[in-house]
Amino acid sequence: MADSLGGSSNLWWNPDALGEGFLHGKLNKDEGPKGPTASDLFASATRQQWSTYTNTFIPIENKLIQYATDPNTVTNAVSDAKTGVEQAFTAQQGATQRKLQGLGVQLSPDEQAAQAKSSGLTESLASVQAQNTARDLTVQRQQGILGSPAPQGV
């Protein structure tokens, strides 16, 4: 593996054997970059990320800000809870009437009054509970969105 001069035939061990053009001409050409530079690619990626953010996330952020700062949000949530309970009890009363008719049972006026009273009390309790829960959770959600989940007095 030794050449005639007593050196190695491996070109990497003998840089003079590679020639002048290898180190200076091929590796250090001053032709400029071929294609986009790393800086260009980074700038393009940054512009694309900003475009995605403005088109996708800013509308979502605006909806969250609207929800968290609208003074009618809590009122609407309480109203929706009340309406939902009323609809549920109305549907249940209709189902109970159909079930009794299907069984051939007819309630006396006193039994009907007692059932109406019981149903009314249960509906009132459910409505108040739903409204309180809706109010508390909506306020808590608004504060969480705004980044200030302040502790509530118990």
C-alpha cells in the first residue's frame, strides 16, 4: 500500500495528491448559493405559520373574547337552563299522561291536583338548581378564558 515515494496510496493521507483544484476550486467556489438559502426557508416557514395563525386561530380567539366579555352571556345561560327544564318537564308530563291512558287509569281530581303540585314543586327545584349551576359555571368559564380564575367565596 505504499507508493513509490514510500508514502501511503490513500489520497486523504496525502493532500498534495488531491491537487490544487480539489480544495480550492470545488469546495470554495464563489458562484453563490444554488436554490433558496436557510434564511429564505425560515422566512417562508414563518410567513406560512403567521398566515395559518391569522386565518385559523384569531377568529377562535375573537369568539372566546366575545364570550368572556359579553355581559349578556350569563343571562342567556340562565335563560337557556330555565327553558330546558321547562321543556323537559312538559315532555315528562305528556309521557306520564300517555302511559296512564295506555294502562286505562284515570286519576281523580284530588289525585290530579296532588300530581300537579308535586310536579310543580319538583320543576321549581330543578329550574332553580339548573339556573344557579348555569350561572356559576358560565362565570367560572368567563374568568378562566380571561386568565383570572379568582377564587369564589363559599
